Amino acid sequence: MSASNNEKTSFLGSLMRPTAKYALGTLIAFGFIAGILFWGGFNWSMEMTNNEEFCISCHEMENNVYQEYRNTVHYSNRTGVRATCPDCHVPDPWIHKVKRKIQASNELLHHFLGTIGTREKYEAKRLHLAKNVWRVMKETDSRECRNCHSFEYMDFVEQEKRSYTSHQKAIDEKMTCIDCHKGIAHELPAGIVNVDGVPNMGNTNLGN
Amino acid sequence: MNTWMKATAAMIAVMLVAVMGPSTVMAQDGVTSLRGYNALDEGNMAPDIQRPDTGKRFTKNYRQQPPLIPHRIEKYQIDVKANQCLGCHDWPQNVEFNAPKVSETHYVSPTGERLNRVSASRWFCNQCHVPQVQAQALVPNTFTSSNDMR
């Protein structure tokens, strides 16, 4: 409740009183349009942080992971169909996307702390950061990979023998993409080529 | 004309022939190289990029030849940190993936010490192993494989 003595003119008071001038329908219509504008603006602003150009505006990203990504099939390939930073690292469903965006404040914090500000610091933390990403991908059954790739629609006739053999095994044993395809977009850290007997086929270019 | 003028004229004529002669007699408006003769006003297209022949395994030409690679290997990471070839070809996973095991010679260090991992001197596979492609010899030659000579 407003602390003002003159309730008739205080702002908070007026918020709680019915309006004398405007019709209910008018207020609802304006509110609806304002809501659309707000919601659209919110999502539009969020999407501005959701592209490759924004991600590499931080030097830690541009000098390290982006340079590694440039040598891979997701950067440049026969068909020109690409996957950029958000395609793999930011979930597509809205609720998961917003959660990830809120978690990104941690990344902002470490940017200002300079945690991986130099090449040496980045290499020191490479394994730790990679394991974080792999763990999340494993938990979501490689959701971001499955934005584009799908076992069900893979054409085994087009694949090399070792590819379809491995993919069939992955389907049978309910494996997920990231189990084998670590290093697909950024260089493998030392000691990760083989984890539990699973080869990491990472940086391959086995598309036609 | 007196004798001197005749001699000078003859000298100039000889020099002109000497300068222009070679270019007119052996007129060559091009370059000869391993790719053959190429006229200067024509483009010389390089042969198409070959895709590896992933069909049958090519036969080796001599016992010690590093086997050829019958599959695509583009952009496989082989560096100080990781060697993706070994992801399938090292023991024990080579059994599971039906991939030829890295030869035992690769586990010997340059000083003869036996190691439990691939030696650093054999780490970079592509220094010796190449993918198989249908590439023609650049120069005709009479090379015979050691198998043919047995």
C-alpha cells in the first residue's frame, strides 16, 4: 500500500484503482500488443547472443576453439551445410535454451576473471572444459547432434563399411553420438583418443 | 663501299643471325615439364583430385612397404596431443573394429627399447602411410615389384 497521504494522486495508488478514462477492452488490447512486443524483443535479443559472430567476439573463443573448428567438417564441407557454435552448444527447445543462457553468466564471469585468457591457461583447462561438454551431451543423449543427424534416416549404403558397422552397433547398444565422436569440432585433448575402448572418431570428414 | 664498311655490315649480319637464329630455329612458345609440353598461352589444368580407392586393398610392392590406407583419412587429428588413427588401429581396440593392428616395429624406440605404446618416432602415420589412389606414374618407368622378381 502506498505510504503517501494523498492516495488520490500517488502513482502506486493509481495502479490499484480502476481507470476512469479507458475501457477495459482498450487496456487489454494495448497490454496484448505490448506483451507481443516485449516477448518478441526478449527473444530477438536472446537470439543476438546465439550466433557464431557473437561467440567469437570473445578472444578466448576466437583464438582457440574457433581456429580448431575451422579445420573441421562442420565448418566447411562439400555441401556447405554448417553447424556453428550455437547449433552444437545451445539447445534448441526454448526452455533448455533459456536455462543454458542463464548458465552462460558463468562464462561471462570467467571471461572477466581471465580464467582462460591466454593460450597456456586455455590448454591447462582444455581437458576439464571438454569433459564438461561431453558430460552434458551424454546426459541429453547428444540432443544437439540430433538436431540435424538421425540414426533412423542414415543411409548405410552411402557410408563406408567401418561407419555403418559402428553405427549399427551404436543403434543396437543404445550408444549416443558423443561416445565416439569426441573431437568432431575441436581438437582432442591428450589422452582422450581412446576412452574405455571406444575410439574417438572426432575430426573426420567422411561425408560424401 | 670500302672494305671496312663491308666487314662491319657482315659483322652486324652475323650477330643478327646469331641472336635471332636460335629463337627462329628452335621456336618453342612453351614449357616442358613432367606434365609434358605446355604452351605459354594455354592453361595447364592439374589432374582432378583423386578420391581414395576404398575398394580392394592394393598389393604391396615389397615386403617392408608401409601398407596403404584403404579408407578416407581427411582431417584426422595426428598431433602431439592425440592420434586418431590409433583410436581404431592400436591394441586392444583393433580387434573390435577389425582394423589391422599397428605393427610391432612401431612399439620400438629409436634406441631399441620396447615400449608399451607407439614410439614417438612412429607417431605420425602419414609420414609413411598414404591412402590408395588410382594415380598414374608421372614418368614411364620399368619398376617391377619384388613379388614379380621372386
